[in-house]
Amino acid sequence: MLRRTLATSASAAFGMRKYARAMFTASIGLTARSAHRPSAHSCRSPVCVAAKMRFSHAARTVAEQHPRHESREKIHVVGHADSPLSLPLFAQSLAATGLVVDSRVQRNASLSRLYECALKHETGSVISSSGALIARSGKKTGRSPRDKRIVEETSSVDDVWWGPVNKKLSEESFAINYQTAIDYLNTRTGVFVFDGFAGWDPKYRIKIRVVCARAYHALFMNNMLIRPTKEELENFGEPDFTIINAGQFPANRFTKGVTSPTSVSISFERKQMVILGTEYAGEMKKGVFTVMHYLMPKAGVLSLHSSCNEGPGGDVSLFFGLSGTGKTTLSADPQRMLIGDDEHVWTESGVFNIEGGCYAKTIDLSAEKEPEIFNAIRFGSVLENVVYEETTRIVDYTDKSVTENTRCAYPIEFIPNAKVPCIGDKPQNIVLLTCDAFGVLPPVAKLTPAQAMYHFISGYTAKIAGTEEGVTEPEATFSACFGQPFLVWHPVKYAQMLAQKMQQDKVNVWLVNTGWSGGAYGNGERIKLKYSRAIIDAIHSGELNKAEYINYGVFNLQIPTAVSNVPKKILDPSMAWEGSEEEFSSTISKLANLFHANFNEYADQATPEIIAAGPQVC
């Protein structure tokens, strides 16, 4: 039996689509029974039935807030897969999700078509002066980590690191969310599908299908996933993972395990992700990374939240760092090829980028500071939540009135020195970046394997004290493996795999502090970018492999006595400190204790060697 929408406000329009789908499935040899897999989307429990009854009222509310496209223009299933042989296979696969497959559906639509749909039907969409599509993500201008859920399933329950990062959701609640999302999409007069890949290495890449109702979302994922060739799309087959994005429609807070109108839930067993109540496109990007962060270690290879570049001689470096540490800036070296800016996998043969594009912050962006990113903002790129001049459509990248998290998504080919395919050899150097606002960590230190694991698990940086009244001190922030919101396995698993890779491939690991020197934030000064670049250059040239080192006190780090083009004084924070010796001792002890308090969460699974590699607290 064909699915029937429960949204009464859309019943007439859906009746026509119901007939159209019947004709469509008949024309390609599908029966109503074969077009559905009840186990994949149906739920007939009392809870699900009640949820469906509530959907009718909620759909009317959303219809008022998000009116459907009024255009009666016939929309074809577009893309490379329009051939008579491949279209039925695609339609069968898509129909199995419960989605009504008819002329509303656009598969892998062209950039021009996506622009047209966004400009015509999505409020706030305009073309910038440089040709990028400017889009609005609604109320949510960033990710909603508190609303992320992982389905508790027999096949993965013992793998997942359950807790604040990975909160449990029942299979029944996921089915309710899934049904809600499909029912909502079946009320839309336009649905977009993008089929692409995650992972540049054919051995490990997975096929991702995105189903959504906004052209902005389809264009975003066109940029962030690896775009298939015509032949690859024609032979795409069944996806390995499907994202159902009904972000314009709210989740039901009365569903068990759902605590707000926003819900981002992942089922590893069903190979599905459902998004409700948020239109922020970054949820899809990080959803794919979360999936890869689970599947890759399961396959015996290490997924990493890092940037990656390659030197003229083929030497590869990985850069880890949280927001504000300089990861993007320092890995964007005009003398080196960019493999990727955010997500990678380290295999037995080398490293590969997971993504087909970049998702760069644009706040305070300028052609002078970051020319590669600035020039990548052109036709085909997506600018999120930026403010622009109404007449000229020139973007004001300094304007934070909508959000400080303004961003741009663009294909990696838009970066002149990008290496495509985005695959490199085994890394020779790993750089763990931190922005220490306490002013007590050295600008660079060489780490032992145990120290590398300790600092990798810790994932330390510091938030800068703002202008809020009474806030005068920096705030330490720890994010395990430099990407805690996206971890699925316990952090120690990733650290142990990293240590194994480091030992096998004989990799050097460096701790590089781009934060404060001479004192804490407010008293000292930020380490100049030119000094941080000089340190990275010294790592790549091999200079620091031959340097003389001394031990640095409480943190038991090995710091060089000299680095070319870097003042000797700042290499040792105790020598650079402008305040009293007592103040320095108090500050470094405070930070050391914060490290210890944070690491207690992981100590039960860490080896004695890793625990001993932390700062020494009396």
C-alpha cells in the first residue's frame, strides 16, 4: 500500500503525487509492495500511531512558517542517472526509504538549478557579488551537540563510548523520528537527492545519499562530499549510509529520548541519520564524519579530526587543533599542497581526505590574510549567515550581527594548491596545536609517544576571557582527540591506534602553542603568527630534528634551545614571563591540575605510561 500523508493541509496535493507515484512505479516495473520495506521505516506501535496523529497538526504549523513551492513547473529527476537503465534502480532504492518518488525529486542537480531553486523558494537566499550563494540556516547557526543521539542497538552497543557525547536513543524513538522526517518530505513539492562519496581512497570510501527539502542543503553537500563522475553515478547502486534531512520540521519533544524540537540521530544498524528541527548544514557534514569515525576504526584504520598537507618532496604532515588554534591557517602553506582541511583517515598505505570540499570560517576574512579562502568564494560556493550590502551584494565579513559562526562551503578544487585526488603518503610529522591563554606552555615541544597519546587524548586549548563583566581569566577547554563531539569509540582506542601508527611509521610529534607568551591573556602577548610559521617551517625542514633540547619543568616537555627566526627568549615560558616567579609557579600549577582533573575521566582505560606522561603535580 502506498504511503499516505497525515498532513491534512497537504492532502489534496499529495493525492496527486500519490497517483503520480503509482504511475511512476508502474512505468518502471515496481509494485507497491516492492517499493517499500516496512522494516526500514514503518512503525505501528501505539507510540508511533500517536506520533502520526500529532504530525497532522504540526505539519499545518510548519506549512504556515515554510510555505511550499507554488511553482507548477514540472521537475524531472535530473543528473547523470537519467538513462533508462539507471533511473529505475535509483527510484527503487529511494522508494524503499518511504519517500514518494515522482517528478518532485531532483537527483544531483546542477549548480545552476540549485541556485535557481534556492533563489526562488528559500527566504534570504541571494547571490553575492563574487557569485557565491548566500543562504540562511534559520534559528540555528551552529551545531546542536546536546541534541545528538546514537541508537542503542545490539550490533554496536558494546562499541560506543556512551555518556555526554553519545546519548542513547531507542530504536522505537528513532523510528518515530524517521517516520516524521519522511512524512514531512512527502508534503514538499520539491525534494533534492545528492549521491556522493566519503573518502578519497576507493578501498575505504563509502557511498552517502542525502535527501533534503532545501536546495541550499543539496548544494552544501555537493561541495562537502566527493562528487561522483557520470559513470560512478550511473553505477551508484544502494547507498552505504543515508541522511534524511527534514530540518525545517521540529522533532516531537514527547518522544522518549528527545529533549527539544531539535534532534540529530544516527542508527549504525539501519545505516541512517535523521535531522529534525535544525537547518544548519554543518550537522550533515559532521554526521558523515561521525559515521566515518565509527566505521574506519572498525575496519582497522584511524580516522582523524585534522588538516593535512604535503611538501614538495612528498612529506606529509597532520595538524590537530581546536577552534582558534591556527589549524587552518598554519596548514594552508603556499609552499605545500593541501590534502584537506578537517577530516582524514590514516591507513596502512598513507592518508586520505574524507571530504570533497572545505568548510571555512569567514568571520573577519580578508584577501590579505587568507587569499586562498577569499578567492574560493565564487559561483558554486555556499556562504552561510553572512551580512551583505543590499545594493552591491558585497559581503561584510566583519559583521557578526547574525552569528560569529559565518562560514563558506566550497569544493577543494577551488583552492589553487589543493592535491586532487586528496591522498598522500604516510605522515612524517604530527602537529598538536593549542592556544594556551595561561601563557605557560612553550611555543614548541617534541613529544615522546606516551606524551603524544596523553596530549592527543586531552585535546587542550583555552577560551579567551571576553568582555563580559567580571570575567578576567582564560577558561581551559579539553576536547578528547581534538574532536570530542564526533567520537564514537572511547578516546583511548583512537589514541592507541595513533601510537601504533606512530611507531610503525616512525612519525615525529610536536606540541605547538600559538597562544600567549610573557604572561596570561590580558598581561602577555599572543605569539606572533610569523613565529608560529617559522616553527612549522623548522619542523618541515628537519631543523628541529637536529636541535638541542632541554627539559621544561612541570610539564616534563623537551623544548629546543633555538629555532631559526624565533626569539630565543619566548621558547622557554619561564624566561619569557613578565610577572613574578610566584605568579608563574601558581599559573603553571593551576593548568597542570586542570589537565589532571580532565584526564581522570580516561584514566581507567589508559596505560600507566600514558598517565605518567602528563604534567607532574606535587
